[in-house]
Amino acid sequence: MTARPTVVHVVWEMNYGGIETLVRELCQWQSAHGAEPAIIETGPATGQMAAELRTLGLAVYQCPLNPKRSFVSRLSTLLRTIKPLAVHHHCFGTAFLAAFAARLAGVPCTVETAHSLNAYSLRTWREKRRVWIGCLFSRLITHRVAVSHAVRECMPLRKRVRVVYNGVDCERFGRPRDNRLLSVWGITRPAETIVVGHIGSFREVKNHGAMLRIAADVKRRSGRPIAFVCAGDGERFSKIGAEVHARGLERSVLLLGIYQNIPEFLGCCDLFFMPSKYEGLPMACIEAMAASVVPVVSDVAGLSEVVCDDTVGRKFPLDKENLAVEAILELAESAELRRQLGVSARERASSVFSLDACGRAYNQLYGLR
């Protein structure tokens, strides 16, 4: 019996986030399509998803970046043990190191996927050095990929870069709303409340401060209950929680922390809100569209490639938060408009951002058919 080809994904840590969600989805798709996926974490700790992934039969290895002097040697030794057909790295900071280790281990194919605009910022000397060292060693990488055209435009040596959109399994989404779950969350009038969902790590780029200002204006102007419900965790979680309390928004903004069952969460949402300062290609927004939840998002790079026009959602400039308020109020008042846009949003998610198309594109790069 012929052994199934192994594809190794190299990530920082498998915590709950957009990159990690894509890696998990790809691993499950690859496992169902004849490959043997595995994951190597290079961070200092085991990620929150690791135990879940192992129950799904996926191998998760640790190879911490530090001490850096021995990282390439340790990683190449691990790769010789695994013997993969391809190494696919998703963390820019160690991409060229992982490619070097793969070359030493005799791995025939390496793929680098750039997920973020911020990875290629050149604000400091150290960031410039990191990017240009990556360029110097980029020839070690067989295929360079960007998750969006916006990310590709930020990358040096972009002629070698192709775009592969993130993909989601749309069949997992579209669950009916469960008002009992809203009561558990603390929403007192679940049948009447418009739920505006948000999924994202609590970092500066996600712009939760703008969300609170917009939620306060929506509360002041709306004639019906509207609740902003946020799933996620991160460095600013406590600070945003304190600001919710200071603004008196405890009943209008609910912070749930990490929420593992995203299809269940989105099934309870009427709208999806993402006021980010920038994005690569947000998995959470694509998942919301797959669940027929209408997105209201900032008109910034990455997000604009997902929410292409007003037939699938609403966009607003970052400096015009009043337009976000108007969009939320308009959609809150019209169930028929939400239904129409939700149908179009799901159609776009399934046609442009399908997991099958994403998986097949990467399989082609790996040399699998």
C-alpha cells in the first residue's frame, strides 16, 4: 500500500485566530483528499487548538524558535523524521529559516503564505532588515503566496507571488438562530434583539475602540434593542472590558472571550461587524458571509476584497464612523434587506472563497493532483 504524501504546516502557535483557522481547515481538507497533514508549532507554548487537532487525528509537533542558533538544525532533524513532500509555512518571521531547514532535510517543495499587511511594514530599521533578509533567502522557497491582492502589493519581489484566497467550508455554516443561547449570553429580550456579531483577537488593529463609539451611537439612536456580541481574546481584552463598563454599555456590548463553535455563534447573529484598521483577508468575515450574515466592515485593504460591493454588505471609511451607524440602523430595521444581502453574501463566499478551491490551489503547488 502506497503511503499518503505528507504536508507539514509551520505556524507560530495554534491558537484561535484567522491563520490558525485556515490551517485547521486546510489540514482537514487535505486529510479527506489523500494527504497526511501535520503541524509544527514554533512558538514557546502549545497552542489552544492543539488538543482539539490531535483528537481529529492530526499530528502536532513542537519545535520552538528559541534558541535561534539551533532552530534550523532542530527543525531539519524533525523534518527528516516526518519526511514530508512539502513544507508550508505561515509565519513570516521564520519563513526563510523554515525554508533553509526544509532544504537541508531534502524536502522537495516549500510554500510560503503571507497573511498580513503588517508583516511587510518598514517602519523601523529592524523591520527593514527582517524583510530584506527574507528577500535574500526567498529563492529557497519554491512558491510564494499572498492571501489577497492587497497583501501581494505590499510584498517585495512580488512578480514571484501568486494570490490564493483563504477558503471556508460553507456547508458548516447556516445554522438556525437559537434564542436560548442568546439568553445564556445575557441578552434579556432575545426574540426582539438584533445581534451584531464580531470575531477577532483583541489587538489594536481590530479597532475595538471604534466599535464601542459606534455601539454607543447605535444605542442612543435605535428604537429597538441591538446588542454587539464579541468573540475573541487578546492583549486588549481587559482594557476594552473596562471601557465597556465606563461607557455604561454592559447590556449593549457583550464580550464572550474565546468561542470555539463559530458556526453556532454566527447562527445567532443578524449582522457581522468588523471595523479593522487593515486586514490581510479575514477568515471571520468570510465565515460570516458563508452563514448568510450581512457584513458591515471598514473600507480598508483586504476587507474590500471580501465585501466587494453593496450587494453583499456595507462598507464605511474609517474616518466616517457615522456611516457605520447608519448602515447598522438601516439593516436592523429591514429583515427583508438582511435576507437579500445574506443570500448574496453566501453565494459570494461559496463561489470565491470556497475551501475546495483553496485546497486544490495549494495541492497544485505541492505537486499533488
